[in-house]
Amino acid sequence: MKENRKNVKIYKFDVIDSTNDYLRREHNNHEEFDVISAGIQTHSKARRNNDWVSLEGMAMFSFFLNERKEIKMEDYFKLPLLAGLAVIKGLKKIEDLDYKFKWTNDVYLENKKLCGILMEKADDVYIVGIGLNVNNVLPEFLESKAISLTQTKNKKYEIDEIITNIIYEFKILFENLKNGFWEEILEQINEINYLKDKNIELKFGNEIVSGIAQNINKDGEIEISIPQNEKQKSVIKSFSVGEVFEKIKIF
């Protein structure tokens, strides 16, 4: 089934293995920014092979962008940040809540995960996958770390409208990125930086770095203030990849 709203085409599947995997196979049969939306995904996935629970009532969708010679490779790695900001801008048109962006690929609400983003490369396209908790009720084992819109406001939402808003906002942000307005985009992202001033651990490979999260820099990297010895109190280091864990204070 195909719909066209604000020039956004949504192709719906009741059940699919993975919207990202579908576009890996079928992107040649679709146009840039065509949306593949699923009711249920049988093989959901997240970054670094982490589990992603697929629940009925979620907004689960993917779209792709063609690789362009005029765009630097490093700019494509900023797509998850653009997607996170687009999710928040799109959601605010539906429900104006205090959403936050958690580097590199999550949207948080009330200190819980609301949305996950997965970017993958296939041939000459970049696929952006988004899983957003909308009308689904979280199982008990996820209640302490995840949240949905319906559980927050006790009402149901039109998923296609949310998807359309997000794609619309992403297109604007991507055009701004192409036209050299990354610094302005980054400023907006840092205004909703969930990790800022939090005590975190960042794991990359077999290494773990602990410190206080700072801003996301112009390269899309997270900056961390890392304690040193008594003579040198701390240094700022930036990281382009890694899995972040918030360190919980125990009183």
C-alpha cells in the first residue's frame, strides 16, 4: 500500500524481517526518501548487534539517501545526529515534550529511551532506520529504561503522521547540511544534548573511558572531560564511536 502526504511515500508492511534489510535488497526499486514501514519486524536489530524489541504500535521505518560526490564522506556519518534532531522536531509538532538527543543514535524522554536510530551503508546508498515507541505498551522488564508516547500521555497517535513529520524535518536538515549550515544544526543538537554534564563511561573495543560528557563537536564526536592526576586535573578528548553508559550515583 502506498500513500503520498507532503511528498512522502510510505510503503506499509504488516510483517517484515527488517525495514533496513528490505532496503538493502530493494533500494533499486525505490526512490530516495521512500519510507518502508512495518507493523512488526521479525528480525529487528540495533547497533553493535544489540537486541531491539519489536512491538505492535511502534513506528518502525527506514528510508535511504543516495551517495553524492559533492558531499564529504564524513558528513554522511552525521546522519544519525540529523535523524535524531528530525525525530524530535517531528514529534514536537505532535506532542511538545522535553525530548533529548543521546549521542550517537537515541532519543530520550523523561530519562528513558523513546527512540533508536540505526544507519547502514549498502552499495551507494545510506539507509536510516528508526524505531520509535508510539502506541506500544512497554513490557515490565523494559519499564525502567524505555518509554512510549502513549504511556506518557495516555492517548493514541497517528503513526503515519509522525513518520511524515520526521521525514519532512529530515529533508530540511539534510538540505541545510548540504548548503553548509552544519554549525547551526549542531547548535540545535547540543541544546538538547542528553549526556551533557553527565558522568559517563564510553566503551569502544576493549577500552573503557570514564569522565564527564561535554558537547558534541563539529565532527559529530562526543567530547569527554577525563580526570587526570593532581597536577593535570582533566583533559578533553573526543570520540567518534563507542557505546555510552551513564554512571549512576550511589548515595
